[in-house]
Amino acid sequence: MTISLVILCCFVSSAASADLPHATSDGTLAREIDVAPSDLPTTITWTSSSQTPNTAAQTKQAEQAVTCMQKSGAVAQSISPDPFGTSERTGGPVVADVESPLFAKQASTVGLPTVSSDVTFMKTAAQATTDLAAFATNAGLACISTLIGTLTAAAVGHQIGMTNSFIQIPRHGTGVGGVGVRFAITDAGLNGTLYDDAFFYAEGTAEVSLSFVNLDSHVPTTWENSITAKVMARAQRLVG
């Protein structure tokens, strides 16, 4: 999970893959599924940049969030160590974890809106479905929200304000068909409210997360749905 200096960019991890027999192939598939320039609206010009890997402190905080979810019980007891790229830790049930570049509006003085994604491969489809189900719970949302608040506050150097809510998103993939969350962040170093719409999906052994960030309004729904449909079509074709 990476935090930009001025925005929460996404539930993503740095490009990485576990040292397992099929990690290379799954890492390649993940890169093919991730958001690509051809997925983006052509009404604006986009620029791209690589995202920064977690620091040791950020990884520790992410692991605490995973532990928080596990302690909430029920389906969350069985989540992976890196659900949807949260901790950037591969190994065990996590085979590969690959993020897209961060795509941002080129002419924007604040670098918004942004679009990015992460694809994490598990050893089994059951694990991916379990992670998705855990993210659909109120307890899971609370744990992840605490993590985002902590990381964002650390990035900007002071406390921030944040609300969160589940939102309806297009159904794709397996399991519950996707989980959508909207984070609204204030006092994050910009004049206005940052909106981060985070979409989570499972397709076979792949976990796909997308992040859409904008200032003072969420990224247009038509953009979000179009980009998501293209990404998940590739996931279904390559993994489903």
C-alpha cells in the first residue's frame, strides 16, 4: 500500500513476486491485468510514474491492519498476509503482487485525478474469495480505514480527517462480485476533500484492486466503470 506525498493513491504494492515455481508466470499475468494507458479516458492527457515501495514502518503498520482484520473473527480469521496488496509481503499463500504505474492528469497542478491498480495472486481461488469476503465486512473496513488514516497522516505530517462508506460498484469476477469503498479525506495538504474510490475484485486466484482519486468530487462514475470493465475483462480472459 503506497501513500503519495499529497494524496492517498491506492491499495497497491510495489512490483514484486514471491520466489515460488510459478511466481514468474503469475507476475507476468498480473502486469497484463493491471491498468494500462489504453484503459484510460482520452478526454484528458495522462502521465505515469512508478510507485514507491513501502518503508519498513509502513509495512509494519500494514501487517497490524491485517492482524486487526484477523482478530475480528469469522471469515477474516483466514485472510492472507497480503490481501489486495495491503502489506506488500509475498510468500506463503501469496504468490505474486504487482502494481500498475500511477496514472495522473498531466496538466493538473496537484496531480489529480489519479488511477492505479494492484493485482495479487494467491495459491488458491478459495484464498482470494476469502480475502474479498473479509474486505466486505464492517470490521474489515474499520481496520483498513485506520491504516489509511495512519499512513496519510504520516505522509502529510499531521492528523487528517476521514470518513468511509461502502459504495455500489459493477459486479465482476467471483465471490461476492466485488467490494467498493469510498474514502473522503480532509486536511491532507490540499484545499478541499480528497475522494478515493477503491474497488476490490477476485477472479480465480487473482485479487484485483483499483483506486480512483480526485479532489472535491469522486472520479466520474463512467470513467471508473469503463476502466474497471477493461481490467476485469483481461482478468477473466487470463485467469477465469
